[in-house]
Amino acid sequence: MPGHDIIVIGASAGGVELALALAAKLPDDLPAAIFIVIHISPSAESVLPALVRRRTRLRVAHARNDERVEHGRIYIAPPDQHLNVRRGRVELTMGPRENGHRPAVDTLFRSAAQSYGPRVVGVVLSGNLDDGTAGAIEIRKGGGVIIAQDPKEALYPSMPQSVITVVGADHVAPLDTIVTLLDDLSRKPVVEEDLSMSAGSAESRDVEGNVPTPGDAAERDPQIGHGFGAADAMRNEVDSASGFTCPECHGALWATSDARLEGFRCRVGHTFTHKILLAEQGRALEAAMWTAYTALEEHSVFVERMVARNERQGNVVTVSRLSERARDLQQRAKLIKHVLALGPFTAPADEGEVDVAMARES
């Protein structure tokens, strides 16, 4: 009988140091597979596997598409790819961003919950805003265990605090205790419900010798496929239209239905919690303001060139008209620049949150 042997870990700002510290303390004979998503820049070359590998005897690498799920391994999400856990195998996708991120913590958590139910342990570590909360809800629905880092210990407490507040955590603990919990839970037998497992050849078996059934999770939830089935799933959801537009693709957003966590999803499959949508709208508004400022400045410069040209040609009336237009453009640009100087549009979602950008870029 398997234990809680599918461990999924999510973090954002401050998460790299925690991943290294956690790996250094894990036992060498841990009977579990570990999957880690940390928000990183999509264009960065991730050296996290190499850093983790120096601190543990467990096998560590970036996850590879369609490789087997095995005990004693740490699978780390590569940059700019969602990490999925299917029954017996790993899947990487280039699906729509969730909460502004790819890879996203919610994506990993949700896929693991759909595929392994009560065998899943979800761990939420340091990070801003609330990626991981929606995924923790799915783990809870599947009968899995939720562990949140003690917010008092976390460098950025918002992610674990959100899980504690919205979902509830089975354990709230500092990092050292989390390691002990993972070791104990991985060895504690779990009674599984029927997840459509069947017998087959050894080559195709998962961590407990069961044949994977790749399509089951995606068929139950189109968003498991990271948006590629979302449009069909939403055709009859007219009543849940939010009236807002997606900051990523500018399509319509639909409100998601879970009462514990307000969220939004577009037809493409981009998803947002209300906190992250607030931050994304602020970022988009600031970008639009700078675009308007630049357009006014460029137009003003062009009009000034027209003024100089007409002065050389002696077109007094045209010079007067264009000069007035240039002054008007400069005044409008100055006004927008003044508004931008008043402060950021990305207001903190929670008291104490001071760095929304860190949640996107870390």
C-alpha cells in the first residue's frame, strides 16, 4: 500500500534558498517523488537542479516530458514550462500562464491532485500573493495533505498565509519540521479510491507498479490541459461572465465558481486569483499610460519638425497652427508623466505586501 509519496512543492520569492535547505535535510531513502515549482524568469537559464544536486543524494534534474514518476527523485520545473504530474509520468506543456506565471504552482498542484488524490502532499513555501491557493483547494478535495510554511519564518509570507486562511492547512510548520513531516507521511500507508488503475508490463508502470492512464485527469478537467480545452468547457458559462478582460490576451474573463477563492479564467485558459488580477491590471494600466506618454512625445517631436519645415518655407499660418498643436501635445504628455510620478498602479493586495513585481519576476 503506497504512502503519501507524491510531494509537490511551490514557492516564489525566497523559494530558492528554501528548496536548497529542504533538499539538504531530506533522507536519502525517501520513498516519494518530489516535484518543485519556483517562479523564475522565463528567459533565465535555471541552475537550480545543479545547486540542489550538491546538497542531496536523491536524483535531481529538470523534469523531462513523458519521463516516468519514480521514488527517490526530485523533478524541478524548467523555465517557461508548466510541470504536470500524470498517473505514472511527467508532462511539460507550454500552456497559458496561470496567475501570470509559467511554470505555475497551481498547475502542478491541480494535476497531482487529479492524478494521485490522497497520496499527494502539497507544500507551500515563501512567496508573494497567492499562487498555490487554488491548487491547494484541489489537493484538499482529493483527500491529500496540505503543509504551509510558518508565515513567521517565511521571508515573504503571503503565499503560505493565503493557503492557511483560505483553504486551511493540515500542518503549519518551520522548514525543519516540514522535512520530518514529509519523511513520516511518505511512509504512512494511504488507502486509495479506484483511480482506473490496471495491470500491464513493467516498462509502463508507475511508482507503485501501476499502469498510467494518461488521459483520465485531462478528461475530468479541461483546465488540466492548461487552457487548450477551456473554450469548449466555457461555451455555456454566459452567466459567469465577469465583464473584465484578460491582461494576457485581452479576451473576456469568466468568474470561476469555487466559493473559497474568487478567480477568473479566459477562453484561452489564462487564470487569475482576484489578488493577482488586481496586480496584473495595475501593471497593464501603467504600461498603457507609458505607451500614451511615448506616443504623445513622438507626435510632438514630429509636429515640431513640421513647424521647422514650414518656417523655412515661409508658411506663417501653418507654423502658427502647428506650433499650437505641439504645445498642446507637450502639455498632455506632461500631464500623463505627472500622473505616473504619483506612484505605482500595482497597489499591495494585502497589508504588508510591498513588492508586487517580485511575485512576477522571482
